[in-house]
Amino acid sequence: MPRQRSTQAAQDIVDSAQAVLSLEWVTVLAEPLARYMLGSYRDEEWRDSPQVEALARVAALLEARGIEVPSPILEALRKAAEAGRPIGLA
């Protein structure tokens, strides 16, 4: 029995570490995407792009974890809102 508990505890640690690591990787990928969008998108692209919703989800996840949202992501979401895109953030 004690071995089962230690195995489960080790698995819990690995699972929680992967979740944080995954969020870091998502941020590493989302920030350059936001920069690209800021430099390349026209108004109609801001309104129609599925990447805008993905950036909003990244921002929401970061905020929920108490992590500062990188400024390019915030700027991209602001630009999308200004172009008339409804953003799913509270």
C-alpha cells in the first residue's frame, strides 16, 4: 500500500508540472503569433480570424493562474475589439 501512495503522489507531481509547463509553452507560442497578427492583419482579418479566440483563451488561462498576460497578446485583443470583433473575456 505505501508504494501505491508514493506512486500516486509522484504521478500527481508529474501531472501538475506538465500543466504549468504546457501553459508556458502555449504562452511562448501565442506571443509571437500575436506579434505577427499585429504586423500583418487588416480589420476584416481581425473580425474573422479564429486565432483571436485562441489568444483570448490564452489570456484567460494566464489571468486565472495569476500570470501576467504578455503585452503583445493584450494589444492584439485590443486591436481585434477595435475592429469590431467580440472577445470572450470578462
